[in-house]
Amino acid sequence: MCILIDKLLNTPMKNTPDFLCIGMQKAGTTWLAANLGQHPSVWIPPIKEIHYFDEVHVDPGWHVRRQGAATNNLKRFNTDNDSIPLSDKAVIEMAFWQHLEQKDINDNWYESIWSFANNSDNKLLGEMTPDYSIIPLSGVEHVHKLAPNVKIVVLIRDPIERTWSSARMYAKEQGIDPLQCYKEQFIIDRSKIANMFEKWEHFFPKEQFFIAFYEDVAMRPYWLLEAVCSFIGVDFDQNYFLHANKKVHVGKSSEMPDTVLDFYKELFLEDISFARDRFKNYATTWYNTYY
């Protein structure tokens, strides 16, 4: 095992992803990761979200949650393969989880992640971390420093619907009523479309972005996958994506109270207007629905 891992970590190869999906949360990123992970020319890490840049610039506690996921997966390997010789692929995945267990992280740690692709086929490397949509300008600058040519995928969703969905998810996790948390700033911040683009476009040109809508996931999933494949530079074959019509992590719907709707309508007028003027499409419907 050590020989194989040493070879991986010491073999010259790409040390940053070719593309990033930076959000938005609750806008179809899990669906997109699940489908792109089936493409034979794409490698996405065994854990969907790395959370490196937001840990460095927003939430230093992310390593605790990442360590928990790594520990659980290593236990699974030890249980499932107790008396069975591990394949090279399994050895590499175990080493990946061990790498994620580390508490002290830095740029070298992040860059080493991409070595675990074992990239003899020169696959495109992708990271899907929606919380990168809320990192500060210094965080976006950090991304640009490490990966100035990275392609950036953004799925956007009606800010009012997205925020209410997020509030309900958080309320369920905490065992509280959504009315107790719908004004929480960390929930609201993930819907600030205008602010997100202002920060990211400060360092990255518009041609490095692919922007689609949450509605596309439900209404034309194969169109969306074909468009993403074209953008990142891999071939499209519908047979790669046999579960494209399958929804992922669908929350139970709940009618939005008028008090919440009125609060969000005022709060997100700027963002919905920005999306309408910039992207047209579904965002025009959002604006016409609320205003």
C-alpha cells in the first residue's frame, strides 16, 4: 500500500481541479456530482465536497466534519475487507480517506488530493463544493492563485425558494420549526446571487463560467449534462447518465407562510432583479411571479 501511494504522490500530474462547481446549495449540485461521477473521462473525489477554501476563509471547523466522514469510511473498509486482499483502487481510496483525516491543512494538502485520481487516463478533475459561493474576496483570490484557469460551474435557483428550502432542511436537522431559523444569516447568504458573481468575476473572466438553472435539472436534465460536458471539455453520451432523471436528496415540500414570503421578497429584490437582467430565462419568471 505504501509503495503505491508514494508512487501516486510523487508522480508529476495535475495538482488542481479542471473545474469547480461552486453552488448554489440546494440548486442541484448533488445531482450534478452524481451524474458527472459516472462519466468515464471525469474524476470527482469519493467525497462530494472538499471544503478547503471555505475552511481556510470562513469556517475553520470544517476539518471536524471531514474527519468524521473519513473515519466512518475507513471503518467501512476495515469491516468489508477484513480478510480480502484490497484492489489497487480500494487501496487508493483508503489512502484518500486517510489524507482527509488530517487536521492541519494547507495548499500542499489540497493539491495532493488530486494525486488520488491515479490519472493514467488523463481524466478531467472536478470538485463540487457549493459553499465556495459564500467565500470572501480573499478566498476567491486564493482559488485564483492555485487554479487561475479553472472552469467554474454555477447552478442558480430562485433565491426565495432556495432560502426557504434551506431553512426547512436546517430546521429538520435541528429539530425546530423553520420559522425559528428562516432569518438566519448563514442561510440567507447562500442566496445572494449578485454578491457571489461580484466576488468571483473580480478574479475570473466570464468565459470561465457556465451558468444554468435549478429548473434545468428537472425540465431538461440531458440538455444540462450535455452543456456541462461541452463546457468542461468531455464527450457527451446519454448512456453515461442512466440516472439523469432520478432526483437526489429531495426534501419534503412545505408551503411558505406569507410572513416569510414578504420578508424574502423585500430581502432578495436586488438579487432577483440582477438575475433577471443578467440571465433572463427562468429568472424573468421569478421576477414576474413576485413583483
